[in-house]
Amino acid sequence: MTVSRQGTHLNPLTPPDINPVTAAGGAVPLFAKRNVTHVTQPMMPPLAEYIPYLETIWENRWLTNSGPFHEQLEGALAEYLEVPHISLVSNGTTALWLALLASRVSGEVITTPFSFVATAHALRLIGATPVFVDIDPETCNLDPSQVEAAITDRTTAILPVHCYGFPCDLDALEAIAEAHDLKLLYDAAHAFAVREQGRSVLARGDMSVLSFHATKVFNTFEGGAIVSANRAAKQRIDRLRNFGFIEDTILPTVGLNGKMNELQAAFGLLQLRYVDGAIARRAQIAARYREALSAFPGITLFPVSESSTPNHSYFPIRVAEPCPGGRDGLWRRLEAAGILARRYFHPLICDMSGYRHLPSAQAPLPVARRMAGEVLCLPLHPGLSEAEIDRTIDIVRSG
Ligand SMILES: *Cc1c(COP(=O)(O)O)cnc(C)c1O
């Protein structure tokens, strides 16, 4: 997701001899209070619990290249997420790029216009052409019937997104991929720990890609991972993320530097202790919103799926008349009150200048375009106060 505020965190002019964390007396969190409510906020475990990890890293002098914390986190995440093979990488975009490279995807790839730009960027980076098809209004995920209709001789893969952590129509997509001999790679950046019918959505398809960016449910500052269905695929990814090396003189293919470092991996291990609590708190907040905003004129909530276990990564609502000014009207009223709800995903990827020229970007895509004009994601993160939740609800309800 875009996070324009990230760039404003540190004043680049802060002199190096002033520690910005302790300058205010040590007790004042540096960025916490600006009387603004963000749509999300990084989950930060207690600093004191991170220090012993740092001490170990300093003792080991092992900073990157499959260090001990890296190996521990791969194991711990595979177990936590109930997936067979996982490769940690430097960020979610690199994870997408590596997954596509490792799967030898080329030609045309069917994907969704209703996502963060990284989904389509990864396709462009490997020289593939994104083919945008329309989405399902109940989940904002690829509509399988549209996928089938878009397959050509040049199609090699499908790249769906579990938008907002809502599971895609897994069975239908798998059937299409199998019938047409296509790779099925999921952008699961929103779907950490999401299950469908008791089973991790990350264990479906050929590969799933996670983002551990600061704003996601589980973060390692920056970071990401690729879940692969078999050992050979994991091995291919592990080589590609390290320039393509098999051994230090054996380099059969061109890879990139996509490695996760030890500071990130240690933070991930610590974060893993807190993630269940964070998701539980997200669930409480989502339930508050749902109760307060259901059956409210102009506001449509997304249906709750009985078969899936959500992670409550986002709380999207659809806004239309009679809510005054529709979605953008409400977005501005919230902003005026210091509540920065986000219009994920507006504009559609296919309407951005780098993509508008593509043939599939000219298609009507009626559902995606309607959603891009109606969806608003309300603030949802474990650090939200009751007052912030109440204020958000009041403004939405005040019309
Ligand atoms: C966050 C996100 C990404 C990119 O992940 P980074 O770790 O920020 O590179 C990719 N796809 C989707 C859907 C995302 O939300």
C-alpha cells in the first residue's frame, strides 16, 4: 500500500549528535502524537525486547546472507502459517518479482486492476504484459468468469490478489489454471494468516507472495516472503534472491539481491509473539465498525465470509449517495477531522499513466471502476484508541 507519510518520519536535517528518540526526554514517542489518525500504523513490540536480539547480532557479526535469525524466522513462519516452504526476501515487490522469475512467467498474465501498483509493476519488470480483468463486487477479487474469457495463446499465468485479505475464489481459479496449464501465483500481501475452510490461503496455487512492509499486519520494517508448493521451487527462489548463485563460482542464471537481513528477521521473530494479539484487537475494532455502520444509508459493508478466518488487515466500506458527496465527500470530512482514511484502490492501476496504453486498460471493467469510486478504508490498527474509533464512527454516521 502507498504510505506517503513514511517519507516524512525523519527530519533529514536532524544533527547526528541529537538522538531524536531520546531528545524529548526519552519518554515521548517520536512520531506517535500529531493528532492525526492514520489508516494504519506499524506494530512495534517493546523496544527492550528487541535489544537482546541486537546484542546477539553484534556478537555474531552476521548481518545478512541466511544468518541464524533469518533461518529461525523461515522455520517459525512456515510453522505459524502452516505452509511447506517459505523464502524470506527484502520486500513484497521483490518477492513478486522473484516469484515470477522463478516460475518462468512471460507473455501475458491475467491480473486485477484493483490492487496496489506493485502487483502490475512486477509483471512489467519481468517483461510480461498485464491483462486486466474485472473483479467480483463482494470481494473485490478477480472474477473467475472474466479470467477464463481473457485467456489467449500468449497467457502463461494468473496473478490474483487476496484484496483486503478476502480470499479469492480459490477453487475456481485453480480449475482454470489447471485446465489451461497456467501458473497460479497469488499476491497475498494482505493475507498474512488468512485461512479458507480451515486451511491457509497461502498454501494454494503454485506460489503466494507476502509483504512485511511497516504498514502490513505483520512487519519486518520492510520485508516479504514467497510461499512455494515444493522444495525445488523454494530452492530456485533462494538462488535467485542471491544473484542466482548456486555456489560461489556456479552462476547458471541471472538473479538479483533480494535478501532479508538479520535485523529484519530478528524483528520478525519478536513480532510473531505479538501478532495473534494484534489480529484479535483488529477483530474487536472491525466488530465495532460493523455494528455501528451496518444498515446505515449510503454505506455498504462487505459481507462476512462464513468459511474464512480473516486477519482484519483493512476495513473497507462502500460509500455512495445519500451520503453527501459520496465517497470523496466522506473522505474529505474525515480528513478535515484529522482522520486519514484511504481510497484503496483509487485510481485503478490500469488508469495510471504507465498502464493506460495497454489494450486491456481500455476495457470497461465496470465493477472495478465502480469500486474505485466507492471504496474507503477506515483506520484499523491495534494502536487505535477508543476515542479515535468513536470519532471515526461519528463522522461517518453524521453524513
Ligand atoms: C504492500 C503491497 C505490495 C508491495 O509490498 P512491499 O513490501 O511494499 O514492496 C504488493 N501488493 C500489494 C497488494 C500490497 O498491498
